[in-house]
Amino acid sequence: MHAGNNFTLWEAIIWTRRDIYKYILLSVVITIAYEIFNLKWLTIPWLPMALIGTAVAFLIGFKNNATYDRLWEGRKIWGAIINSSRTWGIMVLDFVTNQHATKKLTDSDLKRIHQRLIYRHIAWLAALRHQIRQPKNWEYMEKSHNKEYKKFFKVPEEEVTLEDDLEGFLSEKERSYILSKKNRATQIIALQSKDLRELLEAGHIEDFRHMEMENMLKAFYDEQGKSERIKNFPYPRQFATLNLYFVWLFVLLLPFGMLAEFDKLGDNLVWLTIPFSTLVSWVFHTMEKIGESTENPFQGGANDVPITNIARTIEIDLKEMLDEEKIPEPTVPVNNILM
């Protein structure tokens, strides 16, 4: 997520400069052929260009609305995870007590159980963010313009392994067990449920509180499933593909449509086709790329939902609930990019 006031013009140029080179080359070649080599038949009437441009603008608007919905849904999902995680923290502290237990525990045992349940939840957050940051074939971070811009920031899930992130939050036995599974986040919640059942059977919590805490685990599964739905189901390829083709069709035809229009204005003004064709092409294609960069909000890009920052915020809140002294620092933006 970009945490600054806005992207600078220089950043936008870096992100799109290879496309700008293509627009300039295309318009220069066509204008030279028209003016220098006198190929006047290269022109296209402006009316069909206007119709194509209008259709492309509608398609781009439709795509950008749809991809923004995917981004905003991802942010709402992780906002719900924040709220549910805080609720889980107070449930652990206030439900797992000696007040309603049939079998009393010492204060140190209670503290150990509280820490275990809360730390395991932090491990779930780590496993989930690592899972949904795994690259998919339809994502765009491997494209040259995104790889180049990625030099401005780092994706924590690519810098630190899940094994390292789980250290200290799970026992060695649980960590080995979880790392042997494919869907690690799912199995961590299963361990939480098993732990709650054992606490119930041992008489450390009673049935009502057990059911309420199980409902919270269900809520975590719901939010995990929603995250996986966005991650594992791309923006429909037929829309994405044809939209890109239509944009490039418009960009390729645009200089041919502008030639005659600028030629009518007077001698040598036909050369204005080059800057104006480049500018219009840049606007249309960049709008298409904005939608492209927004459609996968967990791909590790500059416009992602900042799940690493959200997970760290939750970790801080939960550790403060435990009154721990070693509290991690919040994550900070790198070159205005917050991951």
C-alpha cells in the first residue's frame, strides 16, 4: 500500500517508461511515413477512432471498478481479522479463568495457557500471510515494469521464511507438524480447536465459553476462506485479456487517426501527431495497467493490502494484552510503500 500523499510523477514515469518508448516509436514511424515518404493513404477517419476509444474507455472503467472491489474486499477481510483477533485476545484472558472452572489452575498455568492460545493465533496470522503472498500464474509481479518498481521496497514474506516466522510462537513439535502440512493456516486453527477441547475435557473452561471460543475460530476460518477466494480466483481472464487487446488496438490505430486531423491545421503541424498520440496512448494504457496492478491485492505489489503491517499491529495488541515487556515495533513504509 502506498502510504504517502501520492505517487510522484517520476515514479509513474519509471513504471510506464517502456510503454512510452513504444508509443513514441510507433507514432514517429507512422508520421515519418506519412509526411516524409508521402504515404497519405495511411490515415484513418476520426469517427471510427472515436467509437473505438469510447468503447475502450467504458471497458477500462468497468475493469477498474471490478478490480477496486477486489482490493477493497481484501482490506475489509483483514479489517475483520483485526477486530476478531482482538476479540480472541480478551476471550482467552477472560474465559480461561478459575472462576467457572471445575478444576482450578495456578496463576502460572493460566498465564502459560493464555500465552499458548494467543501465540498460536499470531502463528496463524504468519501462516496465512505467507500462503496468500505465494505467487500465482495470473499475477503480474513478474512483469518487467513491476519487477523494476519492486526495487523500491521489499516483501517481508520473501525475505523471511515461514519457518523463521513461526519460531517462538509454536512449540517445536507443533512447528514441525504444521510445516509438514500444505495449508498451514488451516491446521493451526485445528490445533487451537483441539486445545480448547482438551481444556473443556479437563474442566478448565465450561461448555458455554468453549462454544463461544469455537465460534471465534469459525470466524477466523471464514476470513481465511475469503482471503483464499480472492487469492485463488483471478479477475476473469476473458475480461482481462480482451480488455488488454482492445486497448492495444486503440493505441496502434491512434496515430493513423490523428495524422489527417493535425495535417488540416497547417504546414508541419502534422508532427504534433507524435506528442499527442503518445500522450493519449499513455493515458489509456496506464489506466489499463492501474486496473491490472489492483486486481490481485495479495501479490506482493506496491498497491497490496498491507497484510504484514496488519499482522504486526495485531501481534502488538495481543502481546500488550498479555502485559509482555518485549513488544515489536510497528512496521514502517519503505519509500512510502507499506507492506
